[in-house]
Amino acid sequence: MATMCEVSADDERLRDYVSLRDVSLRKLLETDRGIYLAEGEKVVRRAVEAGHAPRSFLMSPRWLDSLGDVLAATEAPCYVLDDDAVERITGFHVHRGALAAMHRPELPSSAEVLDGARRVVVLEDLADHTNVGAIFRTVAALGWDGVLLSPRCADPLYRRAIKVAMGAVFQLPYARLEDWYGAPELLREAGFQTVAMTLGHGAVPLDQVPTDRPLALVLGSEGHGLSPRWEHESLVRATIPMNPAIDSLNVAASVAIACWELRPTSG
């Protein structure tokens, strides 16, 4: 059972929770310590249910009962402070009441994500954590099998991404492809038809994309779009037909539409 610890706001044991608003600092510290931060009762619970091990908890007294079963199942310490003190430490209002520093799990390999899969999303250099979180939630909700990330893609286990995904990052297999240049060939060898979402010349409407074989839907950042290599190497280039007065959609919205249109069918 978790040890309840009443601490002061300057206690050294709370260092995992200091200044959570600073994205660059969080990236550095979380990677260095091998942790990530889960926020809110549902997200904390889903992380633990997914088998992720807590390093510690930070919450106000009002949340102890609702997470009592989670705390009873671990020996990780639980630091208890009032809401104002938690806000001073983290730098923001923790309106969902509970935080947990979780040990980062070892990610599967790309081969493990692709094994047996028929639908995956591939993300190139998306920097916005909100978009990444929304994409994970959509991909999981529409029955796709996994996500592959470029080396520079935003971290799905960053606090904001987890929060927007409502814990879907714990359910959906994903891998980070260090050999990004070789990724198109990797997907071809695994039997996937790559579908590059682009506004470029030669793109076919999304509803004309063949769906009778495994698909890898590839999307780039909102600012620059896909790199020329991915556009050139993808077997199909596709676009979402839309009002010509609107030049593009948010990348998370594009993923939602494409995942619905290309969703796997029964049988």
C-alpha cells in the first residue's frame, strides 16, 4: 500500500512535479529520469491498469478516497498537499486533482507494432502535443492498430498529450522509428500500402483509395506537410475533398476523417 506523506511545497521529494508548464524542462527532466506525468483520476487509473508502474503520487486530500484502490495496490509514496500548494509546485491549476509520476515503459519495436496489424498511422515531425494526443484518441477509437512516430515527433507520454488522449496512449501500440529514411521500405516489406495525405499534385480523393490490403496512413506537420521523400515513396497520395475557399484542415481533424474513411471492415 502507498505510504501517505504530508510534505511541504519545497520538499526535495517533489522534484518530479516542479514547473510542469515548462515544456522544454519537462522533456529534459522526464527523459533523464525515465518518467512521465499522468494527470487526473481517470488517466492515472488507466496508466496503472495498462501495467505502468508509479514512482510517486501527488494529490490533495479530497482525491485520496477515489483513488484508494490504486494507492492500495502500490508501494509508491503518495505526497499530500492542499490545492494551493500543488498549484504553486506545478505552476498550473490541477483541476483534475491528482498527479502521478510514472516509470516510462519500454516501447515495442516497429516490427512488433506492425505484426498482425492492418491499419497504422505514421506521423512525421508533429511538434504539437495536443495534436498528437487527439490523434491517438481517434486512432484507438476507430479501431486502427498502432502508430509509428518519426524521431522528432512530439512525445505521446507528455502530460498534455496524455490528457487530450484520455489515456488512449496507454492502449494503442506505438513505436518511434529511429531510421526514418528507411521507414518507407520497412512498411513496403511488411506488406503495407502507404497513403500519404497531401495537397500536392496527383493526390486522389480519399474515397478512391483502395482498402483491400494493409494501409499505413502518413501525415506530416501542419506547417510544412510531408517531406518530399515520403510524398515520392508513398504508393498512394490522397487528399480530403473540401471547399476550395479553405486550404487545409487541422492535422488531427484530417486523421479523424481519413481513419473513418479507411477504417477496417469486418471480415
